[in-house]
Amino acid sequence: MGKASRDKGARGERRCVDFFKRLGLPAYRVSSLETDQASPVNYDVQLGSLPWKVQVKEVKQNCPALPALMENASIGFVHYTRGRTYVVIDADDLAEFAKVVAAGKGSDSD
């Protein structure tokens, strides 16, 4: 993977982390050293100690199909370089996710 592609991915991951932190959820990028092909880690952002793993895509126009996007994550974060951002949450996790955000219980200290 070339440097431009890695940089684009890193920008998307930082954008995703900022988004979830604004919701009051602790979020951090998973180290790229953990995401090499031999690693069992197959997602981009972890929401603190919460069970949701986030797959991030920074795209110009075509997002991967939802089954591919959500294969290894319960949340998909897709940002189109021309401005629109979409957050896709597995329906089985949506109610619990909404409760955590509404209650402000996203911090690791809870």
C-alpha cells in the first residue's frame, strides 16, 4: 500500500476517532502495526473498552458493499472526500449503542 493511501486511511481514522469522542465515547485508532496481514486485528478504531469495533473507509465515490464493510466490525464509518459522512451500526447493537451515548457512559472509568 502506498504512502498516499496510508495517509488517506489515517485521516479517515482520525476523523472517526474525533466523531466518537464528540459523542462522549472514548475512541482510539488501532495501531497499524497490529493490522498487518498476519494480525488477528481486522478493524480500524476501538471504542475504549466498549464491545464495538469500527471499520473506517475514506472514499471518493464508491463505498464497499455493506456486507464487506461490516464483515469484521459492528460499526462502519464512511467519509466521502467531498463531504458526506455516514455511520452504519449493526441493528443488533443499535439500541445498546444509543443507550450508552444517551447516558454519557462511554468513558472507560464507568
